[in-house]
Amino acid sequence: MTTLDILMPYYGDVALMRAAVRSVLQQDDPRWRLTVADDGQEDGVPEWFAGLDDERVRYLRNEHNLGVTGNFNRCLELVEHELLVIFGSDDLMLPNYVRTVLGVHADVPDAAVVQPGVVVIDGAG
């Protein structure tokens, strides 16, 4: 079974990050693994992740702040599957994102990049 590695370098707004994680949890295709590399120290974040109770979600808090580039590189070190996406902690996935990406990969397995369509979220949501 092909699994999509979803890697989230996180630092910043807790509410946006939680919305991003929820959008992954709501995928209509279960073939994903989410890894969050937390570069911050916000209270309650580790406990929130512990309460998700989903074995496909892996949360790691960095021992010290790595900065933007360092945390992106940390995510790349954590890749476990052939296919991956770096997912912004202020982004949302449409419910069919994983299904779409894995479907394109099945149809065109030699493609180096799959870029599904996007919808811009404006200031009003």
C-alpha cells in the first residue's frame, strides 16, 4: 500500500496549526502519515497531539529552535515513505487531497511532482 508522508514544520499560531491537522484527519483516503516537527514552545500543544489518538499522527517537539530552514530540513530527515508533501501549518487540505495525489501517482508513477489545484484562503476564511 502506498502511503503519503505529510510533513508539517510547525511554529506559530496554534489555532491555524490545529485547523491544518484537522484537515488531514478529515481526508477521505486513509493512506497517509502526518509528522509534525514543532519548533516552538507553546503551552498545551504536546497534550493536544496526545489527545488525537491516531497512530498515523506523529508529533515531535524540537529540543531547541531550529529556525525555518532548519525545521524544514528536520522534516526531510523524518521522511519514511516514497511520496511526501511538506504541508504548511497555516494551510488546509481539501478532503480529497490524499486520494487525488495518490491517484495521480498511480496513473503517472514516474512523475517527480504532483501539484493538485489549490484554493486561496483569504482574510475572511
